[in-house]
Amino acid sequence: MKNTLTKKSLKPHLNIGGKLFFAIAGSSLLIATLAFAFLIPMDIQRIKQMNEDETSAFIKAFNKDFIRVIFLNTTEESVNLTEHLQNFPLVKSVTLVNNDRYQLFSYIQSQDEKISDNSFSKQNIYGSQEINKVINYMGVDYGHINLVISNVRLNNRIEQYFQLVTPLILSLIIVAFVVARLLRNYFAKPIIGLSDAVKEIAEHRDYSKQIHSDSKDEVGLLCRGFNELLNTVEHTRLSLAKEKEQAIFTLNSITDAVIRTDHLGNIEYMNPVAIAMTGYTKKDYSSKSIEELFSVITAHDKKSVLNPIMQCIHENKVIDEKDDHVMIMHNHHGIDVEYSAAPIHDQNKNVIGTVLVFKDVTQERENARRLSYMASHDSLTGMYNRHTFEKHIKRAIDSAHNKNYQHILFFMDLDNFKIINDSLGHLAGDEVLRSIATLLSDSVRDTDILSRLGGDEFGALLTDCDTQKGKIVAENMRVALESYRLNWKGKSYQISVSIGIVNITADSKDITEVLNAADSACYAAKRDGRNCIREYSKENSSTSNIKHFPSLGSQ
């Protein structure tokens, strides 16, 4: 399984402690900002309202003086009003007019009396305030007053307000960060410890470690649950490691070769037997395809066989092969093998790999072929034995019936062989039989069948052959054996053969009839003086109907 705890995931840009710190600090700052965003404008508005109330009270206090100036309009009243106004340095100018817009009084603050706007602040926030107000007395309007008042007091109050609020804001910010850090340490420290433990476990694959936490809350529960999970993982890992070790030990111990591949046929494992049989080491097979490493051909025609691993993957079924197949090794030598390939499925029945099991059966098949040969051949001459020869005769009769083929059957009996065998011994007799087998083999085609029927009796089946050609072959055999001489202990011995011929055609009834006919023809050759050939006539089975024909040499 691919590890999901990668280095990138284990080293985030901001851990949970930082996130918690900024969350708490940010929330506190946001709340403070929103609070001051509402409170500061309200406080400034309150200061401005206080300033306006003071201005209104000032005008109300001078209202009688303004009335006297309007009614009396004397220099004395104007001088008195000027002197009173000079006591209020915030008043920059006063202009008093009657209802006819006739200016009755004017006052402008002198240069010496002006208050510097920079005496309280680097920046004059509001400058001056101009007020136009109606002069009313006893419900009657007598004129208008234009009053310009400096906002120095307002600016001072606002500056004092900010001088008070700014440290408070900074203090709240500092408190917010301190509280955020304390809360982060309290809440995030156990989680950070858990994260560090996870990183260490992921990096070193040591699942035996435990995370220590005395917390009784959800974090402690999480740590204890994680410890239990680690115990389970460690137990499972040890169990799987033990099972894997046992599986590998088992695979290494069995005598069959085992190859495991993935779902694409790439080799993942070979046990020692497979390595020995293929001749490829682990370093070699990791770069080899399964077609290169396990190449199989048929034993009889040397044709390539579809690779069982790829066939198993494509067809999603078990491939079990017991036929005569040969595996070509890396040195281009071949060995007989039996093999089976089975797909490996996951829990969803998908093919995730295959297992190929094969074994060397060269010796077994050699033994089987040897036994088969011994069961079908004469051990002395190497010819087919009587049982096998009769099987070929039955096939010949079937082909004559079904396909109208014609075949020729010989029965041959050696003349005077018993005398040689009894007088010279079995060793001499065996030498004669082996020599006769060679001479007979040289007289027939590769498609013809020769057999030692027993003792000094032989048989020959000429497949797909007419009577005339059969007679020629029979004569060649007779001449070859007549010319044969056995040289034994300084003496020469002659031998001959009596041959009976029978045709196998569509009219042939069965093997019993054919064998009896051949035996009758051979008996007739013996009776007529040996060293001759007689053909069986199918008109009747009496020996009087055995056809006599001279040798080709006399013809």
C-alpha cells in the first residue's frame, strides 16, 4: 500500500498552533476594531455636540450686550462689547447687523490675541466655525449676528480623546496576542505533540511508539485512541511480516518453480527453483519480460505456445497444461515442463497479478517414453511387437473400409533358424535376429510397419501399396535374407525366409480373417520348400488356392 503520509503533508506551512493563535488574535482584533469603529465616531460626535452647546451658551450670554448695541448704537456700548469679547480668545470675529442689514458692530481678533493652531496639534482638524444667528428679544427679531469661533478647544478635546484611546487600543491588542498565545499553548500543544508523533512514526516506521497525554478531554481521548490504533497496526505488521516470512520460506522450500507477476505480467518474485530452471538471477529477471523468461514450444512440431501468464491475465482463468511442452532456457536448451497459471484477485474480483507454477518433467517423460517404447517394441530387434503391429493392422483395415485404401500384409518365417539357435546358442540366434531386422528395415519405406511377431516370425505392413509393388518388396526381402551369411566362430551359416502375402482391401472382413490369411500363405510357402513367396487368394481359404509365383530372379 502506498504511504499517504508524505513529507509534503507532514510539513504544512502553518501548523494548528499557528492557526489557533491567529484565529484567537484575529477574532479579538476584529471585535476590538468593530467596537472602536462604532465607539470612536460616537465619542467624537459627543465632543462636537458639547462644543456646539458651549457656543450656544456663549451667544445666549452675550445676547443682552448685542441688544444694547442694536438699541443704543453708541460708541461706549461697542467699546464695552469689544472689551468683553477680548476676554474670549476663541472668538475670531463678530459682525452685528440690524434687520435692514446695516452693520452696527464689527469685531476682529487682533494678531496678538490669536491662538496658534499648532499649539495643541500638528494638524488643525476642524479650523474655525462660522455661526449666523438671529438676535431675538421678547419674541421680536432685531438683527443678525455673524460669529466666527476658533475650534481650538474642539481639536484639543479630540486630541486628548485619542491620546487616551490609543494606549487603550494598543493595550487591548497586546492583551489579545498574549491571551491568544496562552490559549494556543493550552489547546494546541497536545495536538502538536500528536502531530509530531505521527511525523516521527511515519518517517521511521516505528509503530511501537506511544503518545503520552494526561489530558482528560477530547484530545486525550484522541491520543489514547491513536495509541490503540498503533498497537493494532504494530500487531498486524508483525503478523504480516511473519506470514510473509513463512510464505517465502514455503515457496523457497517447495520443489516446483514459482513465479509471481503483477497484473501487467511484470515479474515480482521467483523462488530459487524458478531461478535455477530459467537460469536468470534476480538482477536479470527484474529487467526481463515474462515472454523472454518463460518461453514454451510444443515438443512434436516446435511451435510457440501462447504464454500462460498473459493468457491467464487476458482470459481471467486458470491455465493448466499437461501436454508435451518444452521450455526454452536462457542457454537455448529445452526441458520438458508441466505448468499451471492462476490469476490473483483482490476483494473486488479484479486481477492484480498471477502465479505460475511449473516443474521439470524431462526425466518423467523420458521414463514414460521408455516404458511406452518397451510396451510397443521388441527389446531385441527394436521392431514393433505383435500387440502394436495388430493395432496398425486394425487401422489399415479401417482406412480400407472408410477410404478405399489398399495395403499389403506380410507374414515371414525364418527357415532353419531353430537349427542355428539350438546348435550355436542363443547369442548366435540373437545376432541373426538383429541382422534380419536391419535387412528388413532397409527393404521398406519409412511409412511401412515392421514387427517381430515372436521367435523367428516377422511381419510387415506396407501402407497404401498395391499388389505388384508388394510382391517386389517381398522378393527384395527374400533375396536379402538369402544372401545373408552368419559368420560365427570361423564358420559361415546361411538362412532364408518363407513369406506369405495378403491384400487388405475394402473386402477384408476383420483382423482375425486377415491374420489367418497371412498365416495360411506363409504356411504354404513353408510347405512348398521354403525360401519362397506365396500370395493368399480370397476366393476361398483352402491352401489349394494359395497362389504360387516364381521369384523375380527366375522371371
